[in-house]
Amino acid sequence: MSAIPFQGHRNFRIRLVLATLAGKPIKITKIRSDDLNPGLRDHEVSFLRLLEAVTNGSIIKISYTGTTIEYSPGIIIGGSLTHNCPPTKPVGYFIEPMLYLAPFSKTKFSIVFKGITSSKEDAGLEAIKWGLLPVMEKFGVREAALHTLKRGAPPNGGGEVHLKVDHLIPQPLTMHALEMPKIAAIRGVAYCTRVSPSIVNRMIDAARGVLRGVGVEVNITADVWRGENSGKSPGFGLTLVAESKKGWRFIAEDIGGPGEVPEDIGVKVAYELLEEISKSAVVGRNQLQLALCYMVIGKEDIGRLLLNKEQIDENMIYLLRDIKKLFGTEVYFKDDDNENCLVATVKGVGFTNSSKKIA
Amino acid sequence: LRGSAQRKWNLSKLIYTEGLEPGEALRKWKQEEEEEEENIEDDEDDFFQKKETAASNADLDTFVPFFDDLQTLKEKFTTEAIEALKSRFFAVSKKPSGEA
């Protein structure tokens, strides 16, 4: 079977993950070939190692310059292991793609990730716990949990989290989500490590001030980490979750960067949550990739998901093209009664967990 | 009516037209939303495009989506805008809703 060609460093993780699920070899060329520092980054190589560890029989070839890789996937075996994440990316960068593989593994996933636990670009712990795991639950993956053993703010990290997915399923359920969920409450976690506990209250007050107008219950928990479990660097962050009664959730999060005060973060995350709600239908933009991929690898049946027209952006088109290249499946968009919305319909490819074939 | 049928067909077509940059595809789709009677043949003219070659340092594999800066968001979510968003919440909203 000849390798499916891809170019560039875009969607690096999801391409490898989808190739693993599809069982098709891929070849990615021109990875940062025009860059002053060409080729794969530390975290990308680290991700390849992780992928190799959770699969059996994968073959990964990296060219001398690191601008080309060939990946021939094996089967997903999972297991218990520890992964040390490089300081360039937080643990969320590595956990997120594992969520696509874990339910379809031969043995249960139980991986301890060590390193930085938060960043401005990648999924934080609460975003995974309250944003991504609930989406998986909608597709029939229960008993997935992320335990925070230690928090580790950037730049020095020192955090430790445990991802456990105990539910192995043959394939995800077919999704029919055509109704806009109503948000019943806004929850959140404001956390800090190695800084004054008053910081979390300042974030909470600022966020509440913005969200007071929407008229639902706002409940933000203060989570102050002290001592050995709080990592090597001072830091703070806020994750807000808007949840519906049916279990759909929208999330927004950020962490304090250099020169930012807690009030800024509180206000910013609150506004971003409102923005995310206004631009989404059933799932937020950061959950869309997971939801669409699970729909694609579902049963050979039509799944439907209500989308906001605002959610159709460049990233989504890149994702849909990658899906088509690997699975040959196209997502069709139908107009909805609500003129701001579209219904994405996709026929599952009839993927089956290779270790569950006898049934 | 004809327009709406064509529009939805176009989105799927635009998305899966390899060689059309996603940004360009989006622009075309959004423009059609605004101007109903756009000449489709114009779209075909710039069908062949040069692939993006500029070196990109940007991280193209992140979780957090793009947001406008705080100032823009603050201006967007005025009291009225939040009021309009209330239909998405189970709250003391203007129209009473029964569905869960």
C-alpha cells in the first residue's frame, strides 16, 4: 500500500492519529522546510515516541533533516506507561490525541504524563476533563478520567497527570445532535501554583463581573496548590465551562502570562466563553475536531451534528480534507431551519476496534 | 429557492476542491452569502492557484481556537449582545422555553 502524502506541519498529531485509526501509511513532507530551523520540533518527535509506545508494529522513519517522515501504523495496544513531555509543550498536547486512540485499544490506556500542565495554546487539564471527555461520553466512551497528581506551570513544569481510559468499545455511537443545547450553568476552576491564594479570588471576581449579565448560576471553584504538588514554577489560570443539562459543554481557558494580572485573565476568559457560545451550536470549536473524527470512524450509518456557520473556518476545512484523504469520507452540509446553522452529516466508515473483531 | 440549493452544494464542493486554499474557499462561500447573485464562472477563473510557499513559523497544531483581542470582544458583548445571547441560556430569558 503506497503512503498517503501530506505536506507541512499543520495538523501533525491528528494526521498521525487518523492514519493509525485508518490503518494506512502516510508520508509527511516539507515539514518546516522553509524555516530557519527546519524539521520536526522536540515535542513532535516526543509525540512520535508516544505513538510508537501505545501501538505495536508501527514503523516511523524520519529523514536526516527531519523535514520528512514516513509512518506506517501498527495496532493500538495501549497499556500502562509514563511519558515525559518536553518543556516546549504541555501535557495537554500529548493527551489530546490519545483520546482518539484510547477507546479503540487492545488493552486499557493508563498513561502518566509528566511535564508542564498548562499553556496558552494547548489543552489544559480542565479543558480536557470538562471539555473533551464529555464529548467522548456522548459517543459512548464512559469511564475515561484524567487525574491531576501535580500541577506544573510553565516554564519549569514539574506536573504530573494520569490519563485512564477504562472503557474499550468497538466503535463510537452514531451521533444525532440537531438541537441547540440550552446552557443551564457556568462553572469553572481558577487555579494557582506557588503564588498567593488571593490571585484565584481576583480571577473569580473579574470573571463573575462579566458573566453576571447572562443570568445563569455562575460557580467558579478556587483551586490553590501548595507545596510539593504545585510544580516548579509559579503560575495561575482559569477555565470556564458553560454546561447544558444534556451534558454538552463549552469551554474557554487561559493562563497568566508575563505581565498579565489575574483580573485580565478573568475578564478575558469570561468574554471568550461568551464568544465561543455565540459562535457555536452543539460543540465548541475546540471540541469540533474530536466530535467530527468520532463521527467519521462510527458505524456505517449517517451521523448528524448541528454546527454554527461561524465554526466553518480554515482549520475545519484542513481537517475535513485530511479526513477525506485518509478515510475517503466527505462531510455534507445541509441548511438548517436556523439560518445561522448548518447540519453536518457524515456516514461512518464502519471502523472496528481491531481487538474487538470477534463478537 | 434556486439560490439556496446552489449555496449548500457549493460549500461541500468548495471544501473538497483540492488546490483551492481554505481561506479562499471560505471567502467565496461567505461572499455568496452576502451577494446572492454572484457569477459562479468568476470562481472558476482563479481555480488554479499557487500553493502557499511562505515560510510559516506559526504553530498550526493547537487546541485553543482563534479569538479576537479583548478590546474587540468587550466592544462586541455590550449589554444588548449579551441580552441577545440569552436565548442560549436556561435563565430568566424573554421567551419562555419548554424544551430541555
